[in-house]
Amino acid sequence: MFIIRRAIPNDVPTLLKLARMVYFINLPPDNTIIGEKVQWSRQSFLLAADEETGAGRVTSAGKRADPSVGHHGTISAGLRAITGKAPLFMFVLEDSGSGTPLGTCQVVSRMGGPGQPNLSYQLSKKEMFSTDLQSGTTHVVAKLHLDESAPTEVGGLILQPSMRLHRQRLGRFLSYIRFHFIGLYPELFADRVLAEMMAPISHDGQNPFWEYFGRRFINLSYPEADRFCQHSKEFMLSLLPREEIYLTLLPTEARSAVGQVSPETVPARRMLEKLGFKYHNRIDPFDGGPHLEVKTSDIEIVKKTTRAALADEIDADQCPISGYASVLTSDGDFRAVETPMSIDRQGRVRITREAIDSLQAEIKDTIGITPI
């Protein structure tokens, strides 16, 4: 069975290998950065566990927690004090038989905020016409857009190439589990979700939009700028121009990359668009890739996600539907599976014995579910 769980320090070497397969800004192929993200994620899952009401929460031993015992808010304050960053949740897809990590994805609860805007370029068209010549031109212009609304951001989805055509649609599982998690802990996330899609990147980590546009203002290579951006975006605010830029001035190679995604990212973009994400003519200031966004309340998976008491096990051939089931223990250990399920009139859920064992859950525990 395939399980999605939180990332752990032992995953870092495998995550580094995955990051080298497909270049992502939010999962760069850097051992130190990935290690920091895994640690940040571990603290964030503890925060999510702390934010639980206690009803139905299970402990690391598989027992339900005592809601009278806890330290509500302590982990949240500690996380901000230690990292100065919003919670990041990094998930890993694992083959339960071998324990081998096969893919990863992540969601950041809130990106940026007042004084720390997310940057993009807003594209618009300008029509120019000469009455004397009786002809004109249309230009696409880009203007720096500063967003201080702190949206939730999803990204970092990588699946081993050998698993991309798996009959269990593991890429979909990885993508959708983020929205299942948002549905379970809405108080940790914003009312809007952003996805910064990767534009085409060469094998050596180069991007034509950066080379002909961004690097004219920031004298760093694309990988250098990317690594620096993991710690601070001040240099972008200080060096990128605020005036309108005519993209007509760029070479064809750079213009053709604007708003486009890499071949590896096409399936991810399609999945997000099926969930309601839309392109509003905003592009990434680094590579020119499209920014997609959607209202959190409009995402069908978020709307369908709820909690239910685990009633009993059920045979797979007796289940009318399938869906995601998950458990978050009091020590922040998250586990999720895709499983056949049945929901009775009292709202209780039945899943297969294999799924129950994989979740390390017990009958009468409250678990998270999303029928799909």
C-alpha cells in the first residue's frame, strides 16, 4: 500500500535526488536547504497537532489524547520565534512494503504578509496606433505586482518518473493530499491558494527569461538567485524595476517562455486547473512561469473533507466509493492513505483493514476523510 506521511530527516538524501530530477524553486537541489525545510515541516506538523481540539486526536501510541492536557499556542509561538516563518508542511509518498520514498509535495500556510510581499509581474496589453500610417502594434507590458495578502502556497510536487503512470494515480494522490490537509486545518491557512508553476528550465538550471530579463537587474545566475531567495527577497524588491517593461524588447526565446510551464509540470498544472485554479496574467519574476490561484472555499476537495469516527473495517468490494483517510497524532506524525470507504447515515466511516493498519488507527478513533 502507498502511504503519504510527513517528511523526516532520514528522507533528506532521497529528497535531494528527487530535487535533482526536476528543478523547483521551492525544492532546490541543496542538501542544507532541504534539511532546513524538513525540520521546519516537523515543527509545523506539531503546530497542527497542537491546534486540534483534542476530540478524537490520537497519540503516538495509537490512543486518543486527553483534551484536558496540552499546551495550546505554545508550539505556534515557538515556531515563529525559532524560524520567523509561516508553517510549512512537507509530505512524502512511501511504499509501505519497502519504506522507500517515491515522491514529495508541500504546502506553506501563508506566504509573505505586510512588509514581506510576494512578487510577480502583472501582464497587460498596450495598443498603439498611428493615424498617419494607418497601422499599429500591440505590446505586452510587465509591471511588478506586490501582494501582501499572505496566500497559502502549494508546490514542490515531484514523483519518481517510474511511478508517474501507475494505475493508482499516485501523482493525483500527492497533489490532492495538500487540499485534504487544508480542509482538516482551515484555521492554519489563508482564504486564497497560490501555485507558482515552473517555467521551462535547462538541464544546467538556466532559464531564458531570467537570463534576458531578471539578470539585467540582478547580477546573479538563476541558481544563485534562487538559493539567495530561500532566505531573503529584499534584493528583488530593491533591484527589480517598478516601471512598465515592454516584453517586446526581449529575444523570442525569452518571450516564448512567458506564462509557459516545463513539460514535467504540465500534468500538475492540469490537475490544479481541474480543481479551479486560474491564470490571471501574473508571472514569476524569476522564470516567467504562470502564477495560478483559487479561493480556498472553492476547492472541491477542501469542501468535501471532514472528520468521522472509524466504525469498522470493510472489504474493498463492498465499498461504493473511495477516498483519502488520515491520522495526525499528538506528536505530529501524519499518515494518509487512499482507500475504499463507506459512510453510514450517522456519518461514521468504514475502511479496509489494510488502510486501518497503515494508519495505525483503532476502531472509534476520529480520522480525517475526503470522499473522491
